[in-house]
Amino acid sequence: MNTQTSAGQAPSRPVRELPPVITLTEKAADRLRELYKGANVGQLLRISVSTKGCSGHAYDMNFVDEAGTPGDERVTSQGVTVLIDQKAVLFLIGSQMDYQMGDFESGFVFSNPNEKGRCGCGMSFHV
């Protein structure tokens, strides 16, 4: 069976839309808006994944100049822009970043469908 068209090219397949690299909850977006207006004016949050921790990988977040690093992916969610390290994109596809406040600590947390497990302390993950 020939799968080529008369022009000699393979028939085109429908393009499947990829999920966003990361989305922000409204709480995370609100917290970032506060940070971007305060001490981090002119900067953006850059999210990367490093090799460390007892499970192998950990989320790293740093504020960088708006230009970021060449190759960073700019993601806008809830009207707020973050940068994603190009090496972290495959680890983060489909993730959601939230901001949680507790009695003793508060911070950004990730819900990542690519994670296969986390260490006991919750600071690192594996895929």
C-alpha cells in the first residue's frame, strides 16, 4: 500500500496540540504580581529542574533579568509571564504551579503529571 500522495509526499497527519509547559493558579499569579511590583521589578521568575535530592530532580526558581537566558521559553498564564529553562521543558509539560500559605510556611508548589514519585521530605522528585 502506497501512503504517498501524487506529489510524492506523505499525506499530512492532523497536528495534535501540546499541553502548555506550565500553568499558574490564580494564587500563584497573584503572588508573582506582588513580587514583580516589589523587590523584583524588571525581573521574571525562571524555573529550571536540577539534578539533586534523594529522588534525583528538584525544582529551582530564581529571579533573572527579563531577557532571561537565550533559549528560555516564555510562558504567560493568568496574565503573568515566567521563563522556563529549555532543559526543563520536557520535565514540566502539563505542570501547574500554585502558591500555598500555611501556618508555618508558604511557597510555590508544583503539580506535575510527569512525576513518578517524590522523596520522603517532598523536596525532590523522579520521572
